[in-house]
Amino acid sequence: MTRLLSVHSVDDPALREAASILAAGGLVAFPTETVYGLGADGLNPEAVARIYAAKGRPATNPVILHVDSIASARALVSQWPDTAQLLTERFWPGPLTLILPASEQVPAIVRAGGPTVALRCPAHRVAQALIKAVGRPLAAPSANRSQHLSPTLAEHVASSLGEAVDLILDGGPTEAGLESTILDLSVARPRILRPGPVAPAELAALLGALDLWEGAVRPGESQTAPGMAERHYAPRARLELVAPGSGLAPGSGRVAYVAFGHLPVLPDSIRGILLPLDAEAVGTRLFALLHELDDAGFERVVMERPPAGEAWMAVRDRLRRASAKEPT
Ligand code: AMP
Ligand code: MG
């Protein structure tokens, strides 16, 4: 059985044990304010290689380094533009990841061989305490098998990664429930590579112009931005997106219908689930809901398309990719 320890405070002995596992090149899953991360010493290439093996993650997809401060971030880059200073003063610690030109300190495996590095300073007190205790940046992609649903509970990590992780720190449910916003500052005009809890408008207020990027790379195409594969965050159930109010005729198998704001009348055989018209609340619950439906054995989940508008961009992005067809 995978070891799972609850962390109740920042001086919990579980944190010291986790730090010594990480310092020795091991893997520890820990809570952040977005989702659970699968952590390894980000400056130790062998330790980072274990993350790729545990997740079944393609070597072409780089990992984010998690730091405890702006000062630690600056040591990992070769350029620190004014925009990075502005953004980190405003949004760190928090769910914003910045892409910047990497310094020589950053191992190639962290960058997937590219010239840039992704950096984030998480706000969760367990994540903060762990990074400080190890005294090094932690590589920490979401703690799930590649392409599967991200974990918002310690139990999700245990069922997705099992024995592949040395220790799981349990800090309860994560707050944001969706992965960080990723902003590329290594290009002439900043652009969002992944929408997340920090909204485009909040970034634009500081930066002026920025590019929103709502596309995705199909299998076989080269990835402009790593991790942009069309299918991602997928539940085991078949997920279909439909127009709001579509409803559903009775069919075979276990089927759930998920609506926003108003649930249409449904046949008795279909489980109806109503989500609020509140993008933040839906973000927090989305992955947990899909995990629950998987665990309950639903084969098909029919979900209404979430509303248009910037506030829903991150939820739309995850649902579009979770419902993308399996590459053939
Ligand atoms: P996750 O594995 O769920 O934590 O997601 C990490 C995301 O950060 C993936 O989409 C990666 O492709 C992205 N990422 C990490 N490093 C870079 C980088 N240097 N340039 C662009 N994206 C990156
Ligand atoms: Mg992930």
C-alpha cells in the first residue's frame, strides 16, 4: 500500500519525513492550492526522471518548478523582465506559472530539452513548508497518470499512481481544483498557454496586451507549447458535451447528465447533476465530480457546454480536452 500521511500543521513530522525522501531523490505527492502535485527535487535529473516514469509522461512535456520566493525563481532564469517582477509581486504565491528563459542550473529533463523553464510559487502552506524544508525547487506536475484526471484529493493520487509514489501528504481537498494559469513571458508578446484560476483580464490589467490561446495541438503535430495535446484530463467514462437544455432520451448503461444553472427534465434512468452558474465554484468541483462519477461506474457523462465568457475559459478548456477523442 502507498503511504498516506495527514499534515495538520507546518511543523508536522510528516513534512520532515517528506523533505528527507525528496532530498534523497524520492517522490512525494503533496497538496497545492490548485491540484495535488507529484514532487521531486527539481535540480536532480534522476529524481525528475522518476516523475516521468511514474506518470507515463512523454519526455517532450516539461515540468513546472515550484519555488518558495521570487528570489529563488530568479536564480533559475537567465532573464527576469519587468513584467515578471510585476506579475510575481501581484500574484505570487498563487496559481500563476511563468515561462522564462532558463538558467544553466535547470536540468534539461525539467525543460524537456527546450530553452525555457516554467516557474510557480504555490500558496498552499503545506507546499510552501515542503519547498522550504527541502531548500530546493520542486518539480511537481499534477499527481496523476499522464492524460488522466488531475487529483483534487489525496485519495485520487493513491488510486492513480499507487506504489509509484513514496509518500502522499494529505492536506484535504484542494481549493482551486484546476491547474495554474500558464503565461509565456519568453516571447515578444505575453500569451496564455493554459487558462486557469488567474483570469486573462487580471493579467491584461497589469500587462496591457496579451495573447489568449484557446487552441490545442493534435497528435502528430509539433507542440508549440508542451502539454497542449488535444486529449487530456480525461475521465474513464465517455464524456460528451451538448448544448444547454438538450436533455437526454433514455438509453442503456449508466448515464449521468450534468447541467449548469437549470436541470432539464430527465428520464428516471439518468442521474441528473446540477452545477451552479459560478465558474469558480465549478472549477473547484469539476475534477472531483468526474472522479466520483468514474468511481460510481458511470459509462457515459453528458455535460452541457459551459457558458461563454472569460470567467469560464479554464473550465471550457478542461472540458474540451477531457471530451476529445482518444488519438487513433
Ligand atoms: P502538469 O503536468 O499538469 O503540472 O502541467 C504542467 C504544464 O506546464 C504542462 O502543460 C507543461 O507542458 C507546461 N510547461 C512546463 N514547462 C513548460 C515550458 N518550459 N514551456 C511551456 N510549457 C511548459
Ligand atoms: Mg497534469
